[in-house]
Amino acid sequence: MSLFASWLAASPPDAAIEIAPEAVSLAVLGSRGSDPVVQAHAVAHLPPGAVVPSLSSVNIADRAAVAQALRTACERAGQRPRRAALVIPDLAARVSLVRFDQIPARREDLEQLIRWQMKKSSPFPVEDACLTHSPGAVSGTGGEFVVVAARRETVREYESVCDDAGIYAGLVDLSTMSVVNLYLASGEPPTGDWLVVHMRPDYTSIAIMRGDDLIFFRSRAEGEEETLSDVIHQTTMYYQDRLGGQGFQRVLAGGSSRVPGGVELARQDLAARVGTPVESLDPTRAAALADRITATPEQLAVLAPLAGMLLRTRREAVPA
């Protein structure tokens, strides 16, 4: 599940960068034998309002401040990557599940059909969009596709920050999609139905997976009338009534919150509602950390999307 890819390379990128409203973070993945290891990691905080994720308006309000934060993160990590995979906020794009009773045999026909379908719901002209799709659940001759769309100009805003720091951002994906990919790329990916609740200060996203397939996705911006508890309740009802849900095998939740202790309170409420133990987001299940990286819950939450992006690019790299 990727938003935009522009390189064809036999090797994965040097680093992953996340540009979020509150901070810019960076991670570098290496190896210890055949096992992946996060070798370096750093965070540089942003002034309020420097990044304001949106589907239809300017996202990078203070490009100079964001570019400087990226340079600072590189200096703190002791890294100056030439190429990087880029993680952007979920609110900068729209994730849709599109179902077809009959899937065209030719890729070109499928892409045209998806674009035609997206025109009905897109808040911006599809002609101006970076749009990508990944296969979802299959049923008979039909099936679903996970479609991610963002304005081309929005994607370019985030890429331009990397340009200013002398880094080529050749692959872009969403934060929660990268968290999901963290677990898909792990040695023991979840089976059955599993739920991911990814909290950030400006939004919370909920993803329901059925094995390897995304079957539900929703992002809730902070400030909306519905509380997170209400959204989780509605999601679980929809899962049971419309998605044939028989219960979650695993529930994963974590991230960051504006409210002290907000993540833990949300995790407790989620456990009470779904009746399943809730696991914290933990990138160390898929990649070890170098000895100098402190594994606090806050640090692990920041690393989760970065590690997910890096593991995914390593898995998808074309053998040399």
C-alpha cells in the first residue's frame, strides 16, 4: 500500500523520514546478520502550525522551519541520507476501498475504472491527484482495491522539504499504512481479523485487517464532534454488522496524544469495548534497536511508522 513511487532501484532507500505536524523524525535500518536493526534515529520538533495536514489546502505552512527540522534530525542521528522513503500524515490523503464485481484483465483498463470510480467521491479533481491502488480482498471474479489519493501538489510540498535538505524522497506513504506494514513485514504477521488504532496529536486512524487485506479504514481529525470512544464503538458495530466480524485476534494501539496519559486512557477504553487485550505498537517485534537507542513507549511509537516503511522497502527491493 503506497501513495507514490518514483524510483526504480535494486536497493532500498538509505533512511525513512516522517514529516508530522508536531515533529520531523528519521530512522536508518541496517542488519545484524540476517536480522534488521534500527541503527539510528532522531526527532526534531516543529513550531505549532508549521505543518497542517489537509486534503485540499496548503500542508507545509513554514517550509523553512520544516526543512531546518529535517537537517537537525539528520545531524542528531549522525546521518545524511541521499535517498529516503517519506511518511506523511494520514489527513494529507484519502484512503478508499473500491469494490468491483468484475476485475478487468488489463492493468490500463483497471486504472481507468478506478479513476472513474474515484471521481464520484474525491474532494479534488482526480486529474490533479497522485493515485495508487493495491489489491484487497478477493471474491469470485471480483474484489476490492485499496485506493490512496492525494493532490499532486500536496505530495510535492512534502517532497520539496527533502529537496531543501539535499535528500531525494522517492517513495511516499501514509503514517498508519506504514504501521500496518510494520506488522505485515514482521516474521510473524497477524492472522485472522486484527485492529490497529494509531493515535497522533492531530488525528486518530483506525484500520481493520483481515489477514493481509485492509477491509476498513477511517481517520478522525482532532476537534471533530464525535469522540474517539464513539468512533471506536461505531467501528466495532460496523465490523460486526457489515464485515462479518467474528472478533479480533489481535488489537494494536498506540501513538501520541496532546493530553498527558491520553494514549493509555484510549487503550484502556478500547480494551473494554472490544473485549480483547490491547498491545502497544512495538517495532522491536520486527526490527531490533541499536544499543544507543532508548526504547521508551514514546520512542517506540515514533519509530513504528518509520520502521514499517523501511521494512516494507527492504521486502519490496528488487534483487540486484
